[in-house]
Amino acid sequence: MKPSPDVFDLFAVPGEAVPVEGGHGHSVLAGDLVLSPGRSRRVAQWLNPIIAPLSAELDHERPRSLRLVMPIPTRDLQWVVGGWGATRYEPDTRPCRDLEVLLATGRLLHARLAQAVPNAPDGIRDRDDRWAAAERMAFGEDQPAGIPDAVAAVVSRLLAELDATNLGPNQLVHADLAHNVLLDADGVPLVIDVSPAWRPTLWAEAVCVLDAVVHLGADVAVMGEWSRGASRQAMLRAAMFRLLSDENPDLPGHRRALEAGPIGPRR
């Protein structure tokens, strides 16, 4: 997939693009910007004005322990054109796959977001993408529907294990952190592609752990830490979210992870 000439023109970059690593593998580098497809204009209108000043604030701190990629608008101050958004290119980065670093990054990020965004942003509850739909189903706000039989069997098991345990207050969280942290040239975590949700941080952390175990090779033994109490309930909802939102979920990987923790014998 390549941006149209209008996208290159409005973001004021050369009309040549090369693929870049990180994120979901669909972004391209054009000039000094990374262009990424599948962006929602409605979400960017409220999210990017939060991300941009926080990115600048973090970049001015010394020593730096966390960075957040800077979103860039077009020449006419749009955040998204034809589904493409732009962020400032950060050279010499590499994907972070270390679960401890991912978790520490998430905690730092969520603490800063809690300070910057004390109330739910206008529009965050109006999202209609498949991730928002899966969130609502995972938190019992909608009933699961239209699910493939193989996924439905696992989801039914998870539903049967849910209870009303309080997972903590809702706040703005990154719901896809495991796939979206890079390390810059100095080894400082750089968060990209914020997937916004207004949910408890414990749930966002559970999603990160589950993704790291299923997709990044993290030790499945870590799931044992999510086998009781609020942590268990957060992980059950994280698993439902992933199984319901992923277009082709790794069912064997999820079963292995879940059996090592929240639905295994140690709970």
C-alpha cells in the first residue's frame, strides 16, 4: 500500500516511500515523516492534540526515561488524509521485545496520561472500530455476536469465569503497547501508534503481557502472576478483547497462555 500523491503533497514530503519497521508493518518513510495507513480522522482530532504536547514535554526532560512519537499535521492542519497519518521519523530505533521494559514503559506512560487527561476525552466512547467493539464485549457492555465457532468456544469459557471484581479507575490507556514500543539510539523507550481506550491500567497491562507471551516470545510462566483476584479478571478481559478484535487470532497460543494462568489449575 502506498500513499496517494495528495497525501505526499499535503504532508509536504517527497513522493517516494520506503517501508519502515515497527508498529504493524504497514507504515512508510517519506522524507522526514513516517506515514501510516488506517488512521481515523475522528480519533486523531481529539487524540493528537493530547499526544503532541506530551511528546514535546517528554523530549525536553533530562534524563529521558520515556518518549512518545510526535504526530505531524498537514500543511492545512489536518491530522489524517485519505486514512493516512504522519509522525516524525526517529532514526536508529529498534523494536522492543523485553516484557519488563514494555511493562515499565506502560506504567510511565499511563501515569503521564492520567495527569494530562483527567477526564474522558470527547469522542473516545464514540469509536466504532473493531477494537472498540471488542472492548465493549470484554467489559460486558455488549453481547458477543458473529464470532467463529472456534473462537466462540474459548470466549464462552472466559465469560463463565468473569465476575464483578473492580479493576481500578478508567483512564486513557494504550491498548496495544506490546507491539508499539521502540528503543531509540540511546535505549530510551519510544511509544508509537497509541491505540486509545478509556479503561483501567490493569487491563491495558494484561493486554501487553498476553501479547508478549503469544507474539513476542515472553516466558509463558509470567501468566501465573495473573491467576488470582483483580489480575485474573483483567487477564480474562484482555484475552476476550484480543480474541474478539484480532482478525486471525492465534488460538493455540492464547490457549497455552491462558492455561498457564487465569484458567489453569493454579488460580
